[in-house]
Amino acid sequence: MKNKLYSLLFILLISSIGNAQDLTSFHNKLDIFLGKYVKSGKVDYNTIKDDRSELDQLVSLSQEIRVESSHAIDFQAFWINAYNLHVIKGLVDNYPISSPLDKPGFFDKTKYAIAGENITLNDIENKMLRAKFNDARFHFVLVCGAVGCPPLISQAYLPSTLNAQLEQQTKLAINNDKFIRPGKKVAVSQIFEWYKADFEKDGKTIDFINKYRKEPFTPKTKIKYYTYNWKINKK
């Protein structure tokens, strides 16, 4: 009985080490990939389309990974990266394309094999991340492939730096006067309208904005939503 128990524990240990190695390899390779093809939030889809080998390798790696939501930081970093990677894959698969919306079902119908799941982009955002974790900062790191999104960074989100990266990207977006447009009424992205419940868990939308704003607006400031720009974020 003891031998069987030890064998089981050994198998679980080896499996755990293997998964950790796969996750590290995925993040490292994605970091190199994004550094190569993403500049100032713009993606070089043309070059990726011409040689898909690195993209396809990353997609293949993402299929093999297994990560549990109980390992929250690993889980969040992986699924944020998987979302951004598969947005790029979806656009490259249909390139040339002017907008992700030009492909019907881009977000809610097209399914990808990722980490043992057969899943859409919307499912990653809503089921894997928003439903499991109470963190509105996800909206500043999940990049839908459009100009209206907060920009895609040229590095992977890593478990060891995830919280700092979430903070940084949220602050950058909210202090960007092209994203949060000051005026008599502050004009904000439709992201704040579509996911209003996420931003108003602890107050009004303006309270969330002021939490990260270097020059806060008055608490009574009114907001309005400007039209989302769905044009592809190509280099």
C-alpha cells in the first residue's frame, strides 16, 4: 500500500514539475515573440503571416499546459497571455482583415484548444478570469486586436510580476488623455460601459478612475462614452 502511495506521489510530483516547466517555457517563448513582433502596441501581422512557425509553436505549447485556478497568479498570467496570443492567431488566420469584427464569431463562436479546454475568446475573458477573480484591471491587459483597446505590451505577463504589470497598464491607460479624455464631461472608453459592474463594485466609475489618476477628477464629475475604434491594431 505504501509503495503504491509513494508511486502516486512521485507521479504527481513529476507531473507538477512538468507543468511548471511547460508554463515557464510558454511564457519565455511568448516574451520573445511579443518583443519581436509588437512595437508601441502595434502588431506586425504581415511578418507573422509570412512565417507562422513561432506563432504555431506557441499555440501548440498552450494546448499542453495545465494550470489550476487554485494557483491564482499562475492561472491569471497564463490565461491573459493565452487570450492575447489567440487574438493574434485569430487575426493572422484571417489576414488581411480590417477589424476583428469582420470575422463573424471572432470572439464568441471561434473555439481554440487551450490547456485542455475547447474555448472561445469571450469564455477566456468571462469564465476563466472575470468569473473567478474580482479584478477590473484585467480590462487593461486583455487586448482584443483593435485600436480602441489599451495597447498590447511587447512582453509576456509573468506570475512573478503580474500584479505590478496589472497596476502599470491600468495606470498608463487611465492617465492617457487619448483614452480618458478630460472635458466638462469626461469621455471614457466603452469598456467602462460594457463592464460597468466591474468598475462600480466599490463606487462609481469616476471613483475607479480617480484611484489610478495622477490628477484626479472631482468626485461629482460626469462621464460619457466615446465610440469604440474596432480598426485592427496592425503595425
